[in-house]
Amino acid sequence: LALRVLRDVVLSVPECAPGGSVPVVGVGGIACWQDAVEFLMTGASAVQVGAAVFANPCVFREILSGLSRFMDRKGYSTVAALRGAALR
């Protein structure tokens, strides 16, 4: 649900789109690097990890590592380049 709402906001509010003046933070259900990638590619400027840290105290390191590997593999040099890629 959170991912769908993010997509709707980013597509409906020009200020929230990649390159816009209002950053949008993806929140809700981010528990692994794949979740973070989905939110960033859907237009989030950043992601918030909450409950996942209780189940896995290493989740931040795992998300950063997985995100870095994904970006290297796909040729994204910055998170800004990744942001909104699924909407293009």
C-alpha cells in the first residue's frame, strides 16, 4: 500500500517528483535492500526503516550493502540517478 501511495503522490504532485522541490520519504514495510530499491525507484528521496531493526539489528548495513551492489550492477552512480527510475 505504501509503495502505491508513494507512486500516486510522485505522479500527481509535481513538487514531489524527482527533481522537484519537496523530498518524499518512503515509509512502511522497508525490511531489506530490495524494499529500499523499490521505494527509491518509485520516487522516494529517502527511506525510513523502523520495525525491521527489532528483528534484525544489522538491517541498516545489509540495506546499504545490497543497495550499493544493485546500483553497481545496474550502472547507477548515485541514489539521485536511481530515484524515480521506474517511472521513466
